[in-house]
Amino acid sequence: MQSTIGHRRTRYAAFLLLAVTINVVDSAITRCIADPGKRALVAAAASADLVLVVSVLYYWLLVRPGIRGRGSLVPVLLLGALHASMLYPDARLLAASVGGLCEAGLIGYVVAQVRRASRRQAHEEDPADAVRSALEAVFPAPAAARLIALELSVLYYALFSWRARPHIPAGSRVFTVHKKSGLVELFYVIALVSLMEAVPVHLLIGHWSRLWAWIATSVSLYGMVWMIGVARSISLRPPLVGPDYLDLKFGLLFRLRLRHGDIATVRLVSGAESAGALVLPRGSQPNVCIELTRTIDAEGPLGIRKKVNRIALAVDGDPDFLLGLG
């Protein structure tokens, strides 16, 4: 086992060393040439190194031995093309165009992978999980995959989920924990406030700088999209009780997956009796407390981990059906 891990790390290190060396050397050589015509020729040769040679090295060192999937070649090619576009003289527009195409290409690839996974698994995976699975197959760094998956999932829930229904696997029962807290309504209110403040803030900052005015407006609009996406995800990713599992989801903000063997006891409580437990949603008055047989990592936004051995839920409606889990 240790030799296998060491072999993988050696191949990763070899690829990173060679890729960084190629990028640094080619970039330095290209930028040392002042004549635009000669620099364009050298940049063309450097582009072949950054796109083709680095991709071949990645395939040979990581894909061919089975360490990474073939789909993970996509970001390597896209990043190589983006860096190559920056080597050409006075190529800001080219770099911006290539960057936009790279982003569109990555999104298109993820959408294709999600659709393929949905057909293959008969819709047994919810959209956010499908996006994350597709990205984890592409990016070697799990943190990068989680970050991009969160961004794409927020955009999906904010812009494309208005006809969607909660994903409920066969044999599972859904329940909610958000209605009493009013958090969904709060997120919508914050989104509305972000939209309403965008115009006066734009006009105010525009007296000093048009650039910063548009930056502030973009931040306000992006914040509005985030609030709507989070609110929609809470409604469309509810907690689930399955035949042998309890999947405690709170939209894109929280997730704790438990097997029935992980649950020691389940009991009805009042707010005061849940002291010391992680409360879901935070700030609510819980009515169910679940004691775990061991400490388990729960996942928050951006993949942040939190150790949990006791969790209290503010279940909407009658929570008695949970008592049979303990």
C-alpha cells in the first residue's frame, strides 16, 4: 500500500516538476524577445510545448498508468491554451477570448458528464453530487473540484432549477428542517436587497470611478445570484431517510451522511436539552437529537469539514418517524 502511494506521489511530482519547468522556461524565453514578429514565432513554438508536450507528459505519467482518468486531460489542455495565449505580444483580447472559451469548454464538459451520469444511473444522483463527481474526475486537487462544483451548483440552482423537484431516490423518505427557521425567506430577502441597492450604489461610486462602480454592481448582482441559489438548494436538497442510511442535507450549506449503524440513539428534545450538539439549521429550536456511535466528519460550504458526534434537528412536522432509527 505504501509503495503504491509512493509510486503515485513520484509520478505526480515528476509531472509537476516537468510542467512547471516547461512553463517557466518557455515563458521566460518568449518574453525576452522584443521584436513582435520574432516573438510571435517563438510564442507559436512555446504554445506547442505548453499545450501538446505538457498534455503528453500528463497522459504518459498519470493517465496511462490509471492514476487519473482521461477526462482530467481537459483542464490541462485548457490551462495550457490559456497560458499560451498570454505569450503573444499585445494579445489581451486573445487571452480574454481564450479564457472565455476555456471556461465555456469546462462548463460544457461538466454538463456532458452530468447528463451521461444521470442516464447511466437512472437519475439516482442529485445535480450537485453529479457536478462534483464529474469535476473530481477532472481535477487532481479535491479542493479545486469542490470550489468549482459549488460555483456551478449555485448557478444551476439559481438560474436553471425553477422547474426542478427535490431529488428523492427510490425507497427514501424526505423531510424538511428549514420551514420553521424562515432561512429560505431570509435568503430571498437578502437577494432582493442586493438587487435594490445595486443602482444607488452604482450611481454613488460612479462619481469617483466608473470602473469601481461596475465592480460594485457586479458584486451585488453576483451576491443576489448566490442568495437565490442557496435558497433554492435548501428547498431542493432536503434531508432523506433511506432503507439503511440517513442523509442530513441542508442545501449546499451542510451535509452529514450516516448509516443506521452510526446512530446510537434518537430522542425527542426541547431546545435546552440539545446543548452541546450541532444544531441544524443553526439558531433554530431543535426537537430531535441524534447521538452517534462515533465521531463523523460533516461537510459545510466549500468542503469545510466539521467533526460531529451529536446533532440536533428542527424537524418540520411530526418527527416521530425518526425515533425508529436509534
